[in-house]
Amino acid sequence: MQRQTRTLQKPTAPALGRLLREWRATRRLSQLDLALEANISTRHLSCVETGKAQASRELVARLADVLDVPLRERNALLVAAGFAPKYPESALATPALAQVRRAIEAILAQQEPYPAFLLNRRWDVLMANAAAARVNRFVLGGRDSRHDNMLRQFFDPDDLRATVVNWEDVAGNLIHHLHSAVAAAPSDETAQALLADVLAYPGVPARWRRREPESAALPLLTTVLRRDDHELQFFSTITTFGTPRDVTIEELHIECCFPVDEATAALCRELAQSAASS
């Protein structure tokens, strides 16, 4: 008589309780705080976190609202609780996002002759206007960036990093935002891997391996780029979409660069005129 053995299957999604505890820690909420805000008993929340009680779909949504969880992570909470994800993640090229894409293209075009970029949650450059390419090629001596990721561009010594006069200020600000993104999405392994990658570049201060409070010494951070005797100084604005219901849309942002001084503005106009006449 043959003995049958059972193969134990590992769960494919993180346990709901662990995710909730991570989110409470991120938001600095105790069980009592979260229970009061979600209008449930502390005992019930404790049972959900330990797996003794099954959370309903409505309860998961309510807890996510209180914890201000992004759409991608809301899907992760639902899957961990045994439910199907609620929020779609559409490719930017799909017909469903055609109007969004047109709006992005209009903003990028309107920013000429100054650089503008469309970035996702991983700081990948998904779209950019012609001015962005012109400025990059100018400061890099006629070549394009080695990376399609803005963080890697600014941390790689063989890319834009070599052209940034105030690199430690700019890179320190970027690493602060990346640390915040990792802390705000505990299950986002992509953000964690990106953080490890950029910290591995040479010359990165050891203190940046810890999340530090952002310095408030300057009213506005500018990026100063230099090639030979030319300097370009920019500050940036960030545009996001209001009330998104799609993961992709929520994670997009448009960075528009504006000249700090007339010398930068004039050089950008000159680069645009040169490109038009060639």
C-alpha cells in the first residue's frame, strides 16, 4: 500500500496581518489608533492581524482608507485577504488611457524650450520633450544618457552626475524621496531594489543608507548643470493626476524644469533654435 504525501504550498501573497502591521508602523499608528479611525474594536483588528479572523472586503477598504494606502498596495492588501484586486493597471499605450496620454503630451510640448519628463514610481523616464534631450546632450558633450532611469542618471559617475555642480544637494534630495517611497510602500520590492542599486554607486555617502529628515535650509532646491564655461540652473514643478482609479495613472508624475536665470533661459532658446535650423 503506497503512502501518499502532501506537498504544502507556500502562500503566494503576503499575509494580511503582516502588511497591516507594516502599514501601521509606516503611519505611526497603534492598533488602538487604527481601530478607532476605522470604527472597529481593537480586539477585532488584533484578530485580523493575527489571522484569527477573516477581514471582509469592505473592512480591507476601510483600513486602507485610514492608512492612506496607494492603489497598488490596496490591491496587495486585497489579495493577501483572499480577494481579487480592485484597481486595474493599464499600459499607458492602451486606448483606455488615450486622453491621459494626450494631456501628458500637451504638457510636455507646452514646456518647450525647457525640459520636461514623464516619470513613473521607479523614476523611469517614460516620455520627455525634445528640450530634455537637447539639454542632456549639451551637458554630456553630444551623447545621450546611459540610463532611462532618472535616479541612475544622477548617481552614475559616467552619466549626468559628472555634470551636476551641486550633486550632493540634488542626489541627497532624490535619495530622501526614494527612502520615503520605500517606507510608504513596505511590499514594494522594486523600490527597495532601486534603493540598493543607487546606494551601490561609488562615492555615495554612507549616511544616505539611513533615512534622514530632509534639510530645510534652502527655500527651493535648484539643479545646476555645467559644461565648460556654461551653466544651466533649473528648479522643478511636479504635476500629478487628481483622483486616479488606475494604478498606472496614480504612479505617474510630470516634472517640468524652469530656468532660474536669464542665462539658462537664453541657452535653452539657443539650443532649440540650433536644432530647428539643422
